[in-house]
Amino acid sequence: MTAPNPTTSTTMALANITKGDNPRRYFDRRKHEDLVASIRLRGVLQPILLRPAPNDPGRFAIVAGERRYRAALEAFGDSGEIPAVVREMSDQEALEAAIDENDVRDDASETEQADAAVRILAACNGEHAEAARRLGWSRAKLDRRLALASLSTTVKAALDDRRIKVGHAELLAAVPADKQDRALATILASGLHVAKTRELLMRVTQSLAAAAFDKGECTTCPFNSGTQRALFETHVDDGHCTNPGCFQLKTDAAEAVRVAAEAMASAAVDEDGSHDVDATDDEDGPMAPPEPATLLGSSPTLPVAPPPSTPAAPARVGSTATKSSVTAKSIAARTTDLREATWRKALARTLAADAGKARSTILVAAMSGTLSQIKGSTLTARAALLVGPGFPDLGFSAKLIEIEALPEAQASNVLAAIGAAYAKDVASFAHVADLARAFAINLRDSWHVDKAFLDRFTKDELRFIAQECGLIAHIGDKAFAKLLAAKKVDLIAGMLNATGFEWSGRLPSAMTLDGTFGPPSLPTLDPTPELAAIAA
């Protein structure tokens, strides 16, 4: 902290004092009453620190001493006077002084310190060492407080009011923000102590040791229990993920990549067992499987539906003609897994964002006898987060009472989650397609042609896609023939980066439900609403 500016000692009328930018939110009522009694008896013995109030001439803002000011105001009213020290200070200097005052005189709550740490860190341009120096904290304390900054406003208030302990807050900091308030309500309603809260949280975590995906990103993730252990005294066991939604997405993506690789390997062998030479004749070697990000949220273990039946498209394009007989149907066979996984994900997100559509889906699924195809683990694994941490441990009757007591908004979220689960788990992709058509789902909102998609295809197939989507007409036959003569990696790069050509909104026939190329949609005045994350 910088050296103090010149100060002036004075007696200040309470009416001329205004509250400053104090990070303190919680004031202990018992301590306040004791301080009021003391001030009535002896007055304010130690001056409070003020600075000229910004944008309010003639008044002074509190930098340090708000507890004394509050107590004096109650003891004497606006007409009272108290000793004060007035100092010229910048906003940043005042904030740092207030934080230091709170730490020294009466420890601020952990969440108040967390919010203050965020502000100081921002003022230090993200330099943790400098922020810790200015606060007079160790680096470990700074990191612990910053981790608590992710708590929801409701949880912070509960800790400020001492309705929960620090251990509860440390455990809730490891829970996704959108689930914290529900977990807090259960803790308060059931009077759960810290150990029981930790036990319940352990039941909804996933073991990272058993994860099927690359855990590189997990090493620094705040939902990795190893990260929590390094910060907090109270944490779940090492090697666990406390964000089941993210864990499931990564698991689904990894499985989708594995199945896609197997499907492409099978597609390289035709009906009589001979190898498809086109699949590996590029200089770049065999086609790469789709990237995980393209298939997030897919359901790869479901039966593969036959590709859509479509009329054959022209195989020759000007001077780039070859003997290949590539058709929309043959290309669709390459993308069965990706097409189905992508439409399932789009449907799941739509249902997760619209409880009304989810309700209709659940009803038609029940009446058609397919609702039971939702995997039991799909919802039970999320029950603690959707309803409450203690829900899985309740008996059936108690669960019914808990469900009936759900607020309408929370019940709608549960319905939406069931609808999204059906989109992922229903065995027949035809049902997914019917629902997607009924709800007018536009895949352009969530999918577009990218490198992972184009990597699946041979050069002949890429030429077909370029013709179908209008790229060849845009750049001309000769320019595309030149691209086609290059390595496949350069061909794909040239297709994706063609000057003046926009891939957004163009759906190749292989990705549509009816096997017909979908041109870009016309602009609309109604923006597409943001899809809910509950589908994850």
C-alpha cells in the first residue's frame, strides 16, 4: 500500500458523513449493541478515517470506521459529532485501507474478503503477487479467497450471516454456480453439518481415474477436487470431478469419437470386403476422426439408422470431373454417427430450454411405450443436482413429498431434463427426427461445416460437397481444380477460407433429416433464444 497522504484531525458532524465503498456487508448485531452502549457512556474514543466524498462537495465518505459511525448514529442521531481524520485518497487507496481496517479490527467475512480480492486483483491487472502484497496477505490466502468468489450471492449471504460455516462454503464453491442455491436450501432445511454435506457431495462426484476422456484440461479446473484440496481444508476426496454435467459431456464426446473411428474404419471396406482406395489415397494419409467438440452431447451407443434415401447428385463438375460416382447417399453413409449425434444434441437443448415442448415429448413417449428407454442412470445421476443433494437418500414417499414441494420453476427444469434425456436415449432415431421436425428445430443454430466435418471425406467427396454448397460456383471450376490438386489438408483449408464465401447456414445434404441440401436461411427479426445448459 502507498504511503498515506497528509491528514487533518477534526470533529465531524454525523450529518456530514456518508457511507463509503466499504467491502463489509455483515455487521454482528450483538457486537453492534455493545458498541452503542460503550459510545453512549464514553463517546467515540478513536477517530474514524474519512476522505472528501467524490461528487458530493461538503460531505465526507467513510474509509474506515463504519461500525463506529453506525453505533454513534444510533447513540446520538444526526446531530451528534465524532472525532475524525480527513485524508485525501484515491478510490483505490480508500478500498485498500478499508480492507486492511476490516482485517485488523474485526475480521471481515470470508466472502467479503473474496469480493475485495477480486477488485484488488483487477486493479493489479491480474498480477496475483502484487494483489497479495497490497492486501498484506499470503499468496495462499489470496487464492483461497478468490476461489470463494465463485459462490452465488445467496450462499455468500448465508456465510456472512453465519447461517453456514466456512466448511459448507468451501464445499459449495466446488459445485457449479447454478446448483449452489438449491444445495444451500437443503443444507439449511435439513440442518446438515459439514461432514454430512461432504458425504452427500461425494455421492454426486465422478472419479477422474475412470474417465474415458483426455484429462489435460482437468488439471487446473476449479471443479477438480485436487484443486479444491490445494485451497481448502474442507474438500471431497482427491481425484474426483464435482461438475457431473461437464464430466458427462466429455465422456459422451470421447465415446462418440471412438465409435466414429470404428464406423469410418468399417466404411473403408465395401460389401465384398475390398478396401475403398479413395478413403486413403490422399497424401495426408487416412481420414482423421471428428474432433470431440463437434460431437459434444451425442449418444453414440444407440443403433445406427440407415442413411436417408436421396436422388443421386451429379458427380462431375466441369474440368474437375473424375470417374467417381459420389452421391448424396454415399456421403450420408459417412456421417450417420455425426448426423444422429448432432440432431440428438440439438433436440436435447431445445427441450431443455422449453418445458412445454419437453412435456409434450414426455407424454407422446409415454403413450407410445418408449419413455422407459431413458436410461435409469441418466436422471438418477443428476437427481441430487436437479432436486437436492439429499434427494437420492430419501424413500419413495419422501421423494414424492419433495417433488410436490418443488417451486414451479424448479419442476419445469426437471421436466426439461427428462425431455432432454429422452432425446439422448430413445433407441429410434426416427423419433428424434419426428420431434425435430415437429418443433421446427434448425440445425444451423448449433452446427456448421468445419475442418472436423470435412476431414471425414475423400477428395471426390469434398468436391461433391463444394458443388452442393455452391463453393465451386463461387470461385469457379479452374480455381477449384487447382485446390483439388493440392494435398487434402490444403484443399480443406482452401475450402474453409475461400474469399467472400460464407459457410455459415449451409447444411450439406448428409447432415439434413431429409437428405436435401439446406441453403442459408433468410434473415429474421426474431433472434434465436439462448439454449439452456441443462441439456448437459
